[in-house]
Amino acid sequence: MKITVNNTEYSVSEELAELKLSTYLRENLGLTGTKIGCDIGVCGSCTVLVNNKPGRSCLLKLKDVVNKEVLTIEGLASSSGTLHPIQQAFIDAGAIQCGFCTPGMVLTAYAFLLENKQPSREEAREAIKGNICRCTGYQQIIDAILLAAQRMWNNEDKRFD
């Protein structure tokens, strides 16, 4: 089986087909940005993108992502290490407290902004309703999403089209 994670293709043994994607990412690839919170698909901390759509990596098995593109938080920044505009917006808006929910929140927001370039506060709030944060009260997260939309699309940052 072949899976692609952050633009790198991996060959995976058929014996691992039933392994949780979250476990594979963290233990086999060392991509610990993917957090495991509830481990039952409720909290959103393990969210990754599969073909640019949010997916709960604790519910996905490796067999579910064969021949698909998986993006983790580690793959969002540019190869030079420059943060993606949405990552920078989370910092600038104070949307990061303990940081546990941040990778899943950022990736969920990124997928949302790929589909909605000029979201309202209510649309942004609705987009992240499946991601739980216990620290920020969500207002800063919504602010960050709206700031990222402005930076990504209004400023014409072509790296992220």
C-alpha cells in the first residue's frame, strides 16, 4: 500500500492496514503535531486533511488513506520553515493557549478557507464547531480564521492558492 503524507510517499505493509492513522503518524513517522485527545473522534485534536478535507486520524485506518494525500500540521509551513498565513494568524490573534487543539483547529480552518475565501464570523464559528478548545474561549480562534482569510486571499499571497 502507498500513502502520501506531507508530499512524501510511503510504502506501508498490508499488515498495517488496520492501524490507526494517528498512531502511524505519531509512532512510525514521528509527526507528533497530530494530537490524540479523546481517541474516539469527538474532540478534533487529531484532525488532519485527507485530500484537503478534514478527517479524524484516530478514526481513520491506514487502509482508508491508500493513494490519498494526507496533510499534517508539519506539512503546512513552507519548506523554508516560514509559517503558513493561517499559522501566523493564530499566533497574531492570540488563538494559541496550551496548543493542544491548535494543529487540528488550524487544519480544519485551512480546509474551510480553501472553500470559503471571505467567511463571516458565523461561518467560521460553524466550520470549527467539531474542534474542542478548553483555553481560548473561541473568540481568538475566530479572529485568527478571519485574519488568515484576509492575508491569504485579500493580500493575494499566491503561495497558498
